[in-house]
Amino acid sequence: MNLENHLPKAIRKSYTRKFALSALLILIVVGSIGGITQAQVSNDVTEQQQQNLLTNAEMEGDSLEQWLTTQQQNTRSLSEHRGFASNETSARETLLDRESDLSADVTALHYIERESGTIIASTNSEVEGAGIQETSIVWPMETAYEDLSFNSADEVSRSWVYRDDDGKTSIAFISPVPNSDRAVVLVTHTSERAERFRNSINGTETVVVAAGTTDVVFGLNESALLSPYSAQGSEEILSAIGQQSKGTVITPDSLVAFAPVGGGTDWVAVKRVPKSSALAIQQKVTTNVVALVGVSIAGLLLLGWLVNRGPIQSMRELTDQATAVARGNLDEPVTDAGRIDEVGQVRTAFRDIKAYLEVVADQADALSEQRFNADVLEEDVPGRLGESLDGMQADLEGFISDITEAREDAQQAQAEAEDLATSLERRAEEFGEVMGKAADGDLTQRLDEDTDTDAMGDIAEAFNDMVAELERTIVKIESFANNVDGSTEEISASAAEIKAASEQVSEAVQEIATGAENQNESILQVTDEMTDMSATIEEISSSADEVAMQSEEAAETAVAGRESGEKASEQMANIEQQTAATIEQVEELAEEVDRINEVVTFIDDIAEQTNMLALNANIEAARAGGGNGESDGEGFAVVANEVKQLAEETQEATDDISSIIADVQSVTDKTVTDMQGIGTQIEDGHTTVEEATDSLADIARQVESANDGVQSISDVTAEQATSSEEVVAMVEEIGSISEETTAESENAAASAEEQAASVTEVTNNIQGLSQQASDLRSLVGEFTTSEEVTTGEMGEQGFSNTYSPQSADNSSTRYSSHSEN
């Protein structure tokens, strides 16, 4: 069906309008494709940038939590330093030495008296002697320094974020010095830490907001710190922070992602990036799409103008000239603009047609006027029209000469026709009598082929051949009926056997259907169990990322997964080596601790011996005092008491050291055991990663051959969830196949029953065919045939010969030719 026929007539009449309509459709298609592409790219880029920004926020939150933990550990480690057990000078030196080892964001270290808060030593000598209360530190819950308390020597307290005397936002950590009334305070600037924020998208603004107060506690803009978060769209952002722990928000002018910091704080890391930076690719695609549509419009308009000014204008002129020629005006000139393209070729061909028609018209005029000697008739007119004109000229010339001869021949032919009609009438009566007997069933009748005219002889010969062929056909039909009657009995017996076999097949297929149905029920139970197991595993692997793509992307993802598995295997091997090295180092540490324990035991023995010596010295001092040497005895006793006291203190110290060493040994042993367990787990993980890599390689090959989509597995748990889902899908597919098998078995059983019914129907039809063959044999018996045809010809040809009315056709052909002559 031609689509052009459905267009309005006003458009069909003008090529320019059809071209404009086509251009408009092309523009609509291009614009639609561009719009769809822009929308898809916009959604993909937005989702990708949101996820990228969220990941960056989560990493920033984890990094800040690690920073808090590190500062707390530094504070606790500093408070446990043995340099604080001596005098103030030693404490100051310790602070200065440790300050150089800490990060650049640590701005001050204070060594204070816990009860009064007096700063005994500080890296800032200007505040030494002052109270810690005089600083700007704001302790948790607005607690005064005097109300701070520590449950253990390992405890570290953290202040609120506050502005120090220099106007910079800071945070302080305090930890008590063990076995003393002193404490160490570590002060850091949050702005220094904010300078280490890392952004994955250019133009990203990173701040840390306290969820409880909505104040900004970390950021590069000092003026905005410790003030409520007031970025554009802040109400929507803060509302989202209050409703969920992490997520993304799209405001009119920016993309925002937030994630918790952790570490016992209510801080939230907020990443905000303008859409102009985050969605630059989207804007570029939009610009390209608009440019593409604009260029398409300009190109189509230019092409339309060129077509309208060139070929269309020439075709209009040629149309006017052709219309004039069609109206009979052969004097209308055909212009020539010197074009040699297709339009020029059409114009040249039209000019030739016009000249051709002029010659034909002149020759027709000459023939109509019987001017057979005119010069125009000598000009060559090619083609069938020229041949027709030549034939017309010759026929006209011969026609005039033949008219006279025809008149004389007509008179003579009339007399001969009258004699022929009388002879034909007599012969027709004889032929009618013979044909009547043959029509009554006597096929032995024949016509006399010796006639006065060839036409009647041909008719007699054709009739005789037809009757002879019909006689042979009747004999064949009779033999065929006999054969059919005999064959139907054999076919009936075979049909009965087929019917019995079909019933057996139906019973067997019914048993298969029953077995398939039982199998389907078992598979459904397995499917339910696998679905429950898959749901349990999916709850465990709820954090796994799902990556779904078009069949080619699935293959690429599988290959990438295999490569990642290989890299993970290499990294696991490296971790395994590092773990082994760490285990060796921890075991060496355990050995060193054992050596220290031996030294402490030795010192403890010396202290006991010293204590015994002091006891003996006291005894000797008592004896000396009793022998009137009281002054010497008292001095000796004082020295002995000092030695005894020193020995006791040494023994107490060695007991404390032994206790600490025992704890260290316990922790070291537990660490060795844990590290060995971790090593075993890493080996298992290494093996698991290698197995996962092999599985991913198999999946990649299967995906490449079947062009199926797969799911990339982010970790071992997600892989188990995916594997369970695949097993469920496979079991469900097996269930579907089982259901189809049951249905097909039932269909096969029904087909077998239908086949048995069909065989019964065939048997009935065969019996009907046998009856029809008997009726045919009775009808054929009504014809009379010669003995020669019945016995001789059938013995040679048999049933396989078929009737071929070739002789009758030849006779008819000969008769027709004769009649025409």
C-alpha cells in the first residue's frame, strides 16, 4: 500500500509540500531522539553524581571518625608517657618533644593539675600558671571543669567545638595521667583538619554539621563556623538529615550528600556541589542536542530552497510544455537552459518525443489523404508505431486492389458453400445416429472416416479416438475399483493395529504426565525452600550493590568481576604475607616481653634479698645499740630502714611491672592467637576469592555465549545471595519445565486419544471408500466394451496407466485448423 495515497490532495499535488512534510517529520524524529537521549543522559549523570557524592561523604565521615579516634589515642598515649612522672621541667620537655611528633592541626598541649586545673606546663608558655578554666574550652553538656570526672585512667574526654582566644574553632581532648593527680590536654584547630577534606567533584563545598544544633563545626569558611547551617536549600537538607542517617538531596541549584561521622558524635558530613559543576556533562549534551536540531533545521531549509529553485522550477516549466503538447499544441517550443543533469536529460527526451509525434502526425495526415508518394512517408519512424504506419500504408495499398478480386471470389464461394452445406447435412445425420448409440453406453460404435470433406473426416477420426480412449478408461476404472475394494480390507486391518498402538501410547503418556506432575510438586517444594534460604541470605547481604546492565554490559561486568577477583586474590596474598610478617613481629614481641619478665623477676629477687639484708641490718643495729653504741646503732638503723623501704618500693614497682607484663603477655598471646586466626581466615578468604575468580571466569564465558545479563558481586556474602537467587531461578525454571512437561504429556495423551479417534474415523472412511468402489464397479458395468480392449490392453498397461486425451486434443486441433481454413 502506497503511503502517499493517504496524504491530503493539497500535499500530494506539490513536491515542495511533500518535501516540507518529510523535513518536518525528520525534525520531529531528530528532536525526539535528542530529547530522549538528553533525558536519559540527565538521569544517568544525576544518579551517578549522587552516588559519587554520597560515597565521598561516607569516606569523609569515616576519615573524620578515624581522626577523632587518633586524637583520643594520642591524648591517652601522651598521658601515659613516663616523662610526666618527674618534675615540671621533664613534663615540659615531654610536651615539646611529643608536639613535633603530632599532626599539624594540634595547636597546643597542656600538662595540668586535675583538681585545681592549673596549667603546670604547656607548649604555649604564656598560659603556664593560669587555670584551664581561663581558656575558652567548652566541656560536654556545658559542664564546668571542676565537675569533670574520669572512671578510669584510660578514659579520654572531648570538649565541644569552640572558638579560642584567637577566634579559631578548636576542640580539646583531656586524659588523666595514671597514678597521679595530673592530666594532659590536647587542643586542635578544626579549620586545619577541614583543609584536608577531599572532594571527588570540582567545586564541592564540604562542612560538618552538628545534627543536634545544626551548627557548622568543621569547614573552610571561618565566618560560618559555629553558626547554623544556612546554605541555599538548607531547610530541605537539614530535614533530610533529621529523617535518615545518610542520603542525597537535590535542591534547585545543587546536589547534596550527607553521611554520619560516628565516633560517639552527632556530626554529619555534608557535601554540596552546584549543579553547574556536577551536571556539566548533562548541560553539554543538552547544548549538543540543541545544536544538532538547529543544524538539521538549517540544512533542511537550505536543501528545500535549493530543490525549489532548481529541479522543481525546471519541472514546473517542463510540466507546462508537456501539458501544451498533450492538448495537441505541437508548436509549443521546449526551452533549453543548458542543463545536463537528470532534469536536462528529461527535457531532451521530451523534445525528441515532440519531434517524433510531429513526424507521426504528418505521416498519418498523408495516409488519410491517400498521398502514398508524399516525402514525409519516407522518413523513418522507429518503434512499433513506425512499423504500424508502414503496415498501414501497405495494407491500404493492397486493400484497394483486393476489393475487386474479393467481390468475384465471393460469388464463386457462395455456390460452393451451398453444395457443401447439403453434403454436411447428410453426413451430420449419420454421425448423430452413431453418437446416440455411443451415448447410450455402446462404446463399440465408430464413425466412417471416409467423407467428402477433410473437416468431417477429422471429426470422425477424433470421435473414434475419443470413444476408444473412453472405452479403455472405463476398463481401467473397473480394474481400479476392484483393486480399491481389495486394498480397503488390508488398510482396515492396519488401522485397527494403529488404533490399538495409539491406545497403548495414550496410556504410557498418561503415566508420564502423572510422574511429571509429581515431579512438579516436589520441585515446587524445593523452590519454596530455596526462596526462604535466598531471602535469609539477602537480609545478610542487604548492603551489596546491584549492578544491572544490557546483555553486552553483562559480559563486560563479568569480565571486570573476574579481573577484580584476580586483583583481590593478589591483595589477599599480599595481606596474607603482611599478616604472617605481623604474626612473626608479635611473636618476637612476646619473646621480648618474656625477656623483660625474666629481668623483672631478677630485680624482684634482688629486692627480696635487699629486704632481707635490711632486716639483718636492723637486727645488727639493735645489737649495736644494746652495746652502748647507741649513736652508731641508730645511724645504722636509719640506713637499714631506708634500704628496706627502697627494697619494698622496688618490690612493689616490680610487682606492678609484673602485673603490667602479665597483662601485656595476655594481650600479646591473644593478639598472636587472633593474628593466627586472622591469617587462617585470610587464607580461607584467599581460597574463597580464587574460587570466586574461577566462578566469575565461568560466568563470563557463559554470559558471552548466551548473551545473558549477570549480577556483579561486591563481596562474598553478596555472591552467596546472588548464587541463591540464581539457584531459585534455576529451580523455578525447572518447575516451569516440569509444568510444561506435564502439560505436554497431557497434550500428548490427548493427541494419542485423538489419533485413536482419527484411526477409527479413517477405518469408517475406508469402509465407505470400499462401498463407493463397489458402486463405481456397478456403474462401469453398464458400459459395453470390446473383448480385445478388456483383455489385451489391460494386461499390458494395468491400473497404473491414466487417461490422456492427446489424440482427442490433436483431432480437435486439426478440426479447428481446418475450420479456420
